[in-house]
Amino acid sequence: MQRRRGFTLVELLVVIGIIAVLIGLLLPALGRARAQANMVACSAGMRDISNAFVQFQMDHKGWLPKAYFNGRPTGKTVADINQYGSPDDWGLRDPEWGWDYAVFKYLKNSKKVFRCPADTSDTNRGVQDAVFPSSYRVNASNQPDGLNAIKLVWLKQSSTDLAG
């Protein structure tokens, strides 16, 4: 009669201990890899949005979309912006006149690009059909007038571009 030899309890505990140590060593590396992947995905989203801005200005005589009030490029009041059917009408209507809605069609109608994977908040902006994730913003605070758009050619090159 032969006796089958199995693992002893001590051997099993040693193997489990070694696996636990290996997992402990690998988890921080996996966390760093996940953070790096999120950073790459966020950068890709910003690149896609930047390309959408360029496509928008190509379709709108060089005008970039404003943070809001994208009914047309210029106006002295919100009522001026609402002059639908004017020669420079962009075709965007309240409430769908935020910058995100203005470039939405250039992003293959995908709202996912507006959410950075590293952004854990569920914050959205907009109303009705124009609700978008809010990981990215257009900085309107440095514009001289929020009702008037600017043209791409008016922007100065960044110092990093000039150094190359």
C-alpha cells in the first residue's frame, strides 16, 4: 500500500507568505502604472479637444469658441448674441451654446472625451441635452470681453514654441 504525500501545513503557509510578499511589492508599481495611463488618457483628451477647437475655427472664419454665449462671434449684450439668422450666426442656441457643445460635433459626438479618467468627481455642467462632464474648462477670465470671441491668429506663440 503506497502512501500519497501531500503538502504540509507549513509548506502551504510558506507559499502563501511568498505570494503575499510578491503582491505587496507589485501593487505600488501597478498603482503608478495606472496613474501614468490616466495621465496619458487625459493628455489625449486635451489633444482631441484642442484639435476640435482648430476645426471649429476653420469652419467659423478663424473665430475660436467662447466659454459660453456661442450664438455668434461678437456682440455688446446677450441680446446681440441672440440675433439668430444674422450673417455671422453660428447656429448654436441657448442652452446649447457652451464651448463644449460648440466643439462636440468635431469630437464624433462623444462626451467621454470631456471626462479625464483621473477625475473621480461626477460633476457635470450644462442643461437638457447639453450636459457634459466637466474635467476641462475654458479659461474665460483672461478674455477682455466674454461676449466677443477671439481669432486664432490673434494668439501669441508660447515661449516653449519659440525656444525650439
